[in-house]
Amino acid sequence: MTEEALETFFNDNQSKFSNETIRSYRLSLKQFFSFCGKKFNEVKATDIRAWLASMEEKGLKKRSIHIKLSGLKSFYQYCMEENLLKKNPVLTVKTPKKDDILPYYLSKRQVALLQELTRNDDQFRPIVETLYSTGVRVSELLEIKLVDIKWDTRQIWIRKGKGTKERFVLFSHDCAERLKMYLEKRTTNSQFLFANRRGKQLHREFIQKNFRKFSKSLGFKVTPHTLRHTFAAHLAEKNMPQSYIQELLGHVDINSTRIYTRLMEHARKKQYDLYH
């Protein structure tokens, strides 16, 4: 019964949700119903609060709890719209306040150390360069096709961004050189910029696994998303206008980019402290 309701929810929202949202919501809902042990129409607000409390006890960040709760909210909102329920159990559940922390990003020196570490890796050196140069999400990186790259203007067309918004991102001269070298050496025939031996898209977990290895070797945390934050932070440090950064990141909501403005102030203060 619950499985059926969940499948209908995902099928009906397929065009509305990005692949990333579906992946995240599936996981959150699976975790909630296995924690709760009740059918979807038997769930009470107290069950949801108990789930939130258990995640807090496990030390989950408020932001992660926020994301998990949004999956549940979306599902129950859908159940109400479809008249599957008379009362929405999430309605009286307060969303935990997000931790107001700055995004974690790498210093220029740390980026250089990561580039040095991957120097002889024919596949991951260009991946690192593309993530840092364009600020794309890992899901967007895996979708890039060779036809999406405009070499003359150094632009990449991101066809399906988050929320299916398309945009163009720019890449640096260094990144262009790395990509050309990589493509010249590549023996796989594929439409995708980064492909496995069979010419198919690389798997997200394969990328994440390698980044976990890099973190271990370097002694500091680095993920594809860290490079997205780093891209934005380094542009903010150069005083690039907030609206440009927003456009390059593909943020629909300017509030998502505002955190980088605070980050810019933080970066400026750091620079100031170095010289005083």
C-alpha cells in the first residue's frame, strides 16, 4: 500500500523533479518508513518528530535533516492533493533551523595540491579541472556530451541543470588544454565527455569513490561539490558580481548565492588579516 503510493508519487512528479531530487527523496522516504514501521496513512506527527530526534541524536547536520524532511513534506503534500489522506501529518512539524554556516571551500593552495595529486591521472586530472573551472554539479558533469562544448568561445551547454533549467558555463584556457589532451589520448568512442570503457556515462559513485581516496591522501576533505563551492568562492574573492555567479551556478533563487557574498566578506577579512 505504502509502496504503491510512493511509486505513484514519483511517477507523477517525474518531469517536475530532477534525477538528484528523486534519488534524495527515495532515500529519505525509505529511511523514514523503515524507521517508523507504519503504513503511510497511519503516520502521526509524533512519528515524524521521533524520526527527526533520532537523526539529531546520530549527529546529522541540520541541513541534512532539512533535506530529508523536505522529501516527506513533498510526499504528504501530494497525498493531500490526491485525496489519499484527510489530514497531513507533517503540517504541525516544525522544520529544524538550518545551521548558518559558510560553505566549506578550498584555498588556492589546496586546489594546487589536488591538481598536483591527480597530475598523472589521465581521467581525473581533467575531471578536477572541469569541476573547478565551471562550477557544475557532478550530475551535470556526467551529462556533458562532446556536442555541448563550444571550443571557440570556451562554453559548455548544460542541457539539464537542477530543476531542468539549462544554462551555459564557461571554462578556462587551462581547462580547454587539459580536455583536448584527454580527448586525444582517449581510445573510447563515446558521445559523452567523460565515459567508461564501454562508452557509457561514468557512474556517480565511481567519481565519489575516487574523491574519497584524494581526501585521504591530501589530509583534507574534497568532494565534487567542494569544488563547486570553491569555484564560487574564488570568483567572489575576485569581486565578481553576485548575479553573474548566480547565473554560472544555475541558482534560480538569488538567496542560494547570497551565502557566497558572505563568504566573499569572510575571504576579504582573511586577506586583510594576513597583512595586518
